[in-house]
Amino acid sequence: MELLKRSDDLAASFSLENDIVIARLCFGKDYKERQSSFLMNVRREGIAV
């Protein structure tokens, strides 16, 4: 949660300036092994920054 709070302003301003949506998600270290439908879509469609 702390990471999300610290990046709120940056994500908001970048989203508005570039007319895009940024969805920030924080997962534990085991997210690469998890096989939920949501995470499979994120891996296929998401862009890591």
C-alpha cells in the first residue's frame, strides 16, 4: 500500500498529460507462479514499467 500511496500523484499527472489509464497493482513475490484468469490477462496484455 505504501508504494501505491507514494506513486499516486505521479500516476495521476502522467495519465492526464498522456490521455491514458494507468492501473497500478502490487503483488507479493509469488505472483509469477499464480494462475488466476486475471493474472494471466495481465501478463498477456499489461505493460510493465
